Amino acid sequence: MSHESPSHLQEPPWVRRALIGLAILVMLALVVLPLAMVLAAAFGSGFANWWAALSEPDALAALELTLFTAAIVIPVNAVFGLFTAWAVTRFEFRGKRGLLALIDLPFAVSPVVAGLCLVLLFGRQGWFADLLRAYDIKILFARPGIVLATLFITFPFVVRELIPLMQQQGSEEEVVARSLGANAWTMFFRVTLPNIKWGLLYGVLLCGARAMGEFGAVSVVSGHIRGLTNTLPLHIEILYNEFNTTAAFAVASLLAGLALVTLVLKFWLEARHADGLAHSHRRH
């Protein structure tokens, strides 16, 4: 039986070319051109000024805090995202729909609102204010608040990448492994994890990119203390508001470079993921 589309359902060649051209123009106007302008502005005053802006103590502190936050957020979200996706796709339980709705909550809520929620919880008049004062624990305007805000914003990336993949693959291989005597952990590490590793890495990559670029929620809870609680996006905002555009674009070019590295890794992971799916289909 032929699976070719009927000729009357195929678009004329000029329609395909016009749509492809329109897509390219939109990408050039909205993505490539702004990125090129940032890089041009960053290096327009010379490499020495660019390097001086990046090696300035406040910029180094912002870079260190950004990487510190990502180093905590990525593994935490990877572990919780992985086991949440496993629970959702492999078990039926009461409240499953509610859990799925909560997973999508960070996508639906504005990051600024997420930051304000943390203020209501851990601020001076917050629900846990007395407890925090009693034990001299500082959440807001410190690193813990920045990490918590970033965790909330980035939580869905890993789990939402894994749920459709695990649903598509099904649980047949896992059932076979258990029937052959494998315990739950052996089944997970020998069967489940190898099948989803590329999807997991892709979700981790998206989580890391968002963690390094998050602005709204972090801006609310950080306090904007230079050299202490400013991440790279917040540091860029301060430089721009001070009309130090050369330094602002220099630091922005660093974030843009991290984005380009993320993009390259994304293409590589997508290619490996596609190869893995093709191999899985041939095996079945």
C-alpha cells in the first residue's frame, strides 16, 4: 500500500519556497541580527576593553554565582525530573493529573510572580520569618534564594522532556528485565536509563541554559548586591542602567557565547537522539 500523499494535497513549489524563505527571514531578523549586533557592540571598542569588562571583579563574581547556581540546579532537577517522569509514566495513582498540572506551573506563572512567592515565604514578614530568624538563616538576598528561584523556574525542562519519550518507549523491556530476575535498581540502570539517556541530556541542557539566563525571579529575590547576589543577567542590567554600554554588551556577549555552545550541543544531542530512536525501531 502506497503512503505517498495525493498530488492534489501537495503544496505548489512556490508555496514551499515562500514559507521557507519567510521562516529564514524571521529567524535572521529576530535571532541572528540581534546576536550579531550584540557581538559587534561588545568588540567594537577593541578586545582590550572587552576583556577588561569581563575581568572586572563584579563581573567575575556574577559569573561565579551564575555557574554556582547552575551547578546546583542542574543535578537536582535532573534527579527529581528523572524520577518524577518515571513515576508518572510507569504508575497509576490518585492525583496524577494534579501532579502533571503542578509540573507545568512554572511555565504558566510569570517568573516575577515566582520570586514574589518566595518573598511571601521567606521575607521579613513571610510565613517562615520567625523560624529563619531563630536559626539565623538567610534565604532572600542571598545565594539560597537565588538557587530556590532558579530551581522553581527550571524544574519542568527535564521532566517534560522525559515524559513523552518514556511514554513512547513503553515498559515492555522493563517488564522483561523484572521477569528475568532483575531488581528495580538493576532494571533502572541497565534498561530504563540507557533508553532515555539522550532525552535526559537534552532536558539537562535546556535546564542549564535557562538557569544561566534567568532574570525575573532572580531579580526579585537577589537584592541586586554587586559582587554578592548579582548573576550575569542582573549584572548586565546594572551596567546598562549606568550607561556603561560597552561593559554591558561585553558581558552580554559572554552569555551569548554560552547560548551558542548550548545550541551546538542541542543539535548534537538531537542527532544522537534521532540515531538512538532509529536503532530502537530497528531492534524492535
